[in-house]
Amino acid sequence: MPKKKKKNKKKKNEFITKIKGFFNSFKILVVALIIILITLIWFSNHLMSTSRTYMFNGQGNYVLIENGVISLNYDINLLVGSGITYIAEEDHLVNKYKMGYYVNDGQEFIAIAVIEGSNELGFLLSGVVNELSRFNISEPYHNNSFFTRKKIKALDDGLYFIMEATTTENIIINEHINLNFYRVSK
């Protein structure tokens, strides 16, 4: 039995020596560095492809939209849609309104950010547009409340500002603005 133990111990020592030799070789170092480099390149490419920044502006009969930004990246999704000004010469007293940013998936308009309200006495439409239309949204990337995958995919086909309002005289104001929308990131 003692010879068998010595033989097993000798085999174990030879195995450990071979493993140490393998990990101390130049080849394994090169292979490990190549694997690390490929992983880093893939990861940085993934981060760059998930980060998208868009700018938008546009004008309709009632509103002028300037300096809007949508930023979608790995940490946070953000919409800054300020810079909206009422430009129509005639102001309207409205008792119901709904306005906001939408995308079109080819079948329907899908809301990203919408503000709506109603009051039987009425609101001045210019006041609603100039004072209440601050569209600033930020959400964590994986939250998916405002920026779902479907909406993000539809962004490639454009962004719309839609304003629907009913005046106190039951006149319907319906404005759909296809915004100038362009991507500023890779």
C-alpha cells in the first residue's frame, strides 16, 4: 500500500506541475488577453448601440415646438419637450383638451406623454399651451412605462405632436403635427 500512495502522490504532483506550466505559458496569457479584449469591444459596442439621442421641432396652425430632445440610453430614458408656444392669432376658450407627443406604429398613434383636462367654464387655449405644456419625462431604462419597446421601435418612423380640444361653442380643434425629428447620435 505505501507504494500505491507514493504513486498517487507522484501523479498528483505531476498534474499540478503541468497545470502550473500551462498557466505560466505565454500562449495562455495571449489567449486570455484576446478574450478580454473581445469582451470589452462587444460591451462598448452594446452600450453605444443602446444609447440614442433625438432632437425635434415643428410648427402647426396653433403651436410652435422648439428644442425638444429624446435621449434613450442604458441608464435612463428622457423626454424634454419644452419650448412650446401658442402662435395662432385667435385664442379659443376650450372646456376640454388633450395634447401630447405620440408615435405611429403603422396602425395607430401611441401616446408617449399626454396632458389633458376639462372644465365646464373653460380654459384659454393659449394659457393651456404656454403654461401647462411642459413635457419632461425621465424614467429608468428598464421601467418601460413611457418608453416601451414598441414605442422606441416606432420612434424610427417619426414623432408627432397632437392637440385635440373642444371649445365652449362645440368647435373641435384637431391638430396633428409631424415633427422634424432626427437622430443626433450614432
